[in-house]
Amino acid sequence: MIIDSPMHAMSALQPTPPKPVSHHDMLPFFNQSMELVPSPLKTRRALHSPTLGELLKRVEDAQNDNNNAQPHHVLDLSSPSSSTTLPPPFFLSFTNLTYSVKLDRKLTCFSFNQNSLPTDHETETKPNGTKILLNNISGEARDGEIMAVLGASGSGKSTLIDALADRISKESLKGTITLNGDILESSLQKVISAYVMQDDLLFPMLTVEETLMFSAEFRLPRSLSKSKKKARVQALIDQLGLRNAASTVIGDEGHRGVSGGERRRVSIGTDIIHDPIILFLDEPTSGLDSTSAYMVVKVLQRIAQSGSIVMMSVHQPSYRILGLLDRLIFLSHGQTVYSGSPASLPSFFSEFGHPIPENENRTEFALDLIRELEETPGGTKGLVEFNKTWQLKNQPLSVNVNNGSKLSLKDAISASISRGKLVSGTNGGNGNGNSTASVATFANPFWIEMAVIGKRSLTNSRRMPELFGIRLGAILVTGGILATIFYHLDNSPKGVQERLGFFAFAMSTTFYTCAEAIPVFLQERYIFMRETAYNAYRRSSYVLAHSIISLPALVFLSFTFAVTTFWSVGLAGGTSGFLFYFLTILASFWAGSSFVTFLSGVVSHVMLGFTVVVAIMAYFLLFSGFFISRDRIPPYWIWFHYLSLVKYPYEGVLQNEFAINPPRCFVRGIQMFDNTPLGDVPGSLKVELLKSMSRTLGITITSDTCVVTGEDVLKQQGITQLSKWNCLYITIAWGFFFRFLFYLALLFGSRNKRK
């Protein structure tokens, strides 16, 4: 819960029930005259808020003073005492940012990158088919302030946020971006900044507190104790105003959860748990009612006042939200039509010849005027030129203010770390870092990341047991049908053919049932992209963790299928035969799951993914050796036979069934006439035929003579190259190979940048 009144002092911390806060409680913070523009230094001293590190220290001090205190206390989020040091100044400057794309770019079905095409469409187009999305955009954002980028749909506001957030490739983006005068490198920006997407990408079955706690375990170093991480999450919950919803699940279409405004604040919280220096947001108020939108921006004001630079795109802010904004940039077709404070809007448009009427929302008037100008023959060219002149007239004051308090980037980051900001980049947040070298690329080693990823995934899955239940039900139904249809097969020629059909269907079934893994990663895709874009964890940790946590379910499903079918069908080999049969099914599940997981990394749509999986699995079965033996496959298709995932487990279980000691006989004497035109001949005549054949061949063939053994069946099927154990090992190796390909797909396909 956001506590704005100074009466809630930390010295009076008591375990009181949470008090609902309405937006009227927050009006004193911005019901001030906006016609006067205070100096930035004065504003920083007046509005400085504590960092999460300082809030955490207050929690610890209060708990030390009161041993009987409850686990959570209401925090005083008002300005600290005058003894608290001011946050170091940060100045994010961007100069002549220009970005254009070619219109002939197509979105392929295998595109992993959600930003492969621009989100803003109605911008200037050159005769050569190049569309300009940003056209020489310049400006500056300061810590302690909120900069908002406004404009109609297609104006370029989301593109500008992406450009500043390093979500556009350096080869395509022209211009410079500096922080305190130093070029902002991508590697450093990933650590000191955060980006909140427009969509709320969260695990639906985790509570608000669990979601923030998992984010803390990702972004905060392991040297920070578990209790301190929990205290930090509690402080963040209060800062976000989420106390009443802390134990509520996020929810989705099928599960009731938190409200839209609360969900948006949780999304912000997951990215600011480490108190980043720069925070970018893409339309954080989109889709929210006015009160929820105001609460979100109020939270952003708190974050800015703690020493962060906050930049966001917003479509049309209300009057109350406008009172929380410090700087505005209006864009039209990728060009700047206004840049300055909200208080300067009336004078700007008055000098332009379009004064803002009294009692009218300034931003609504500005946006309406810009839209009207865009529809005229000259467009907004006159307004763009007027803004350049107006900026030159107001530039000297801005330069003098900035130069008076600017620190080097190295010193500013070190000072912020010492105040408790950027906790993921410090040694436990204790302020020991003396330079930017103390900012680590990742907060934790990979095994910690794997443990947290696995725990989060299992927690979310455990609350949706129907997903695993459906898959288990499919295995039981399929196994039951196979067990009843192929019940107790005999050792006759027909039994041989029925065994071949059973094994082919059983092995292919294990692969087809793995198709359920496609929507699993597709649902997590953008969560993964958001978290890895700013170094919450390594891609390798994600791949390894999901590979490991998938194994228990695969083992259970494999054992269930093996028990259901092995003895019912009457397969050979006893206990050792069952063990190999079970291991082969497990290896098939592993290879199939890995293959489908890899496809989910390169196919962007669920239905397209299912179509591709079903088609490729059908080809695998076709070339497995069941429908046509290896010797009969045309030479130009033989390569697909060796690529077939079904081939190796199919050949393995066939050898497990037919290549046993002592060898079994499947065709005796007159049984050789079965499945031939002589099959309907009376038995006595078949015996006479055997005697005639014996005299001709010079060997004795009776009704009990074994004609075809298990080894002969394998030779007829062309299964002579690999042993059954080699088939098992190759199947397992296929699984590891596709997991590696999945990692490569994530590594090279999830850059999350526009080209």
C-alpha cells in the first residue's frame, strides 16, 4: 500500500490492519501550481524518496527495536530526514535519433522476434520504399523526473522508447545515446535499466508476493540473505500499493485474479526489484481505468524520486496524471513537435498561435491540434520548425542547470550503489562497490538461476494439475486400447505382423503425445524474452532447468505406458525385457519432448506448431522402417530414414522382442503357407507339400520344424546395423541434440531487438 502521509512514521510501526487508500489521499503531492517551474536541484531536494535499499534498512532497524514486531509493518514512504544524502544526478541524453525500415520486410512464420516489424505505422515514407519511424529526435531525461512520450497511434512513441531501451539494433539506429556524457553501452544498460512491456507477462497461478519473490531471487545476489530478500519484497509491495492483493494469484482468462491496475503494478515490480537506475515503460496505463492508471503513474513517481530515470510512452494522459509528469515529448510521424515541461505547454501553443482554452486538458488539446495539422497538406512541418526555434530560445537555461551538478557516469553509478540502488550489481547491496566494475552481468551463478526457474515453473504447474492430468489420461487411454486390441499375441506369422504394428504405433504415440509441449513454451515465450533481455538469468539456465524439471513427469508417463501394455500384449524378455522396454519409451518421450520444445522456439503460433509437429512425426513414422524396410527405401530418401526419430526406438524394441535367448520360433512347418494362396488348403495336403519340399531340398521339414526365428524376422525387416542398446543411446542423444538446438534458437532468435 502506498503511504503518502508523513504521520506514518517508522517510530510508530505497529501491526495495524492495512488501510485502503483512495486517490484523494494522494492529491497533496501534485495539487500545486504548474505555472512555476522550480529548479531541478530544488525539486530533487524537495521530492527525494528513499531507495528500496533505504526502505529495507528501515525495516531492519524497526525489527531490531521491537522484537515482538510482526513480519510486516506499514512503511513510511515519505521523504526521509534532511541527513539523508541526495541521490547522484543522472542525465540521459539522446541526440539526432533516426530509424527507418524497408517496407518490403516480411514477417516469416518462423520469426521468433516479436519486434521484427515496427509497431508504429503511419510515418514518413521515402520514394525508395523506406519508412522513417524516427527523424532526428533529441532530448534529455533526468533522474527524479518522469518523461512521457506522447502522440497518436503511429507517431513513433513506442519506437522512441525501444530506441532508448536498446531494443533496436545499433546498425539500424542512427544518433547517440549518452548517460552523464558517456556513451551508454548495451552491456551496461542491460544491468542498470529495466523495460516494462505494454502487455502484462506474468505466470497466472503465482500470487503477487510469489511473483515478486521469484523476481527478487533472480535479480538480487545470493550474498543477500533470504530474510533480506523477503523484506525487500515487502517494502516493494508497499511501494507499489499491493498490500491488499499480496496473497492473490495473478490469474488469467480461466482463473480469477488481481485487477488490471494491480497486474500492471506487479509487472512494474518484477522489473524494479533491483532498483534500476533507468526504467522504460511502453504505455503502462493502456487498458486501465483512470484511477488505476493514476495509481500506476503515482508509483512511477515514487520510483523516479528514489533516484531513477523514468521514461514512458503514453497515449492520452488524464489531467491528474499530467500533474505527475515532469517532461513531455510530443511526436508526429517520427518528428518532435514539442519537448518541455507540462507547465510550458500553454505558452508554447500560445506563441504558436493556438492558445489552450482555460479548463481544457492540455494534452488532449495538443494531441487534437497535432492530429488536425497532420490531415492538412502541409502536415505538422510548421509546428516542427516552430518547436526547433522555441527550443533554441529556451536551451541556455537547461544547459546551465545541467552542467552545474553533473557527475561522471562511473562516480554516479558508484554513488547509487552505495545508497542501495542497483542491488543486482553489488556484493549483496552493502555498498562495497567503488566503480562500475562492481556491476555484475548476472546477479547469481547459473545453478541458482536453474533452481529458481525450476521452482517457479513447478509452483505454477502444480496449481494447474489438469494439464498433466490430460496428458496422463491420454497415455492411459492409448495404453488401454493397445493392451486390449493386441491382448496376448501368439507366436504365429500373424502374431509377428501384429507385433510389428503394435511397436510402430506405440513408439509413434510417445512422440505424438509430446506435442502438448508446444503451447507450454509459447505461453512463456514473452516472459522469457522480457526477463532475459535485461539479464535476469542466462538462457542456458532456462534450457537446463526446463530439461531437468520435465524428467519426473516423463518417467511417470513412461512407466504408466509400459506397465499398461507390456504384460497385457504378452511381450517377451521378462523383467530385463520390461526394463529395456520402459527405458526405450522414456528415451522416446525425452527425444520427442526435446524435438517439440525446439520447434516451439522457432514457430511462433500454436496452430502452426501443431501442424508442423504432426506432419514431421508422420514423416518420421513413414521412414521408420515399418511401412517399408531400409533396403527398399529409394537412395534419394535414405537420409530421411536415418533422421527419423521413430526409427531407433522402433528397432530397439523389435530387437528386445525378437533377439532373445533361447530363440523363439514364429513359423513352424505348415505355418509357412499362412498369408499365402495355399493358406486355405487342407492340412493333410499341406503335410504332403512339406514332404515334397523335403525331397526336393534334401532336408527334412515337418509340421514341427522351425522355419522362421526371431533373428530371421529382424533380417526380413532390415534391422541388422545397430544393437538395441545403441538404438537406445542414439534416441537419448537425439533428445540432447534438440535441447541444444533449442538453446541456439533462444540465443540467436530472442534478441528482442528491431532490425
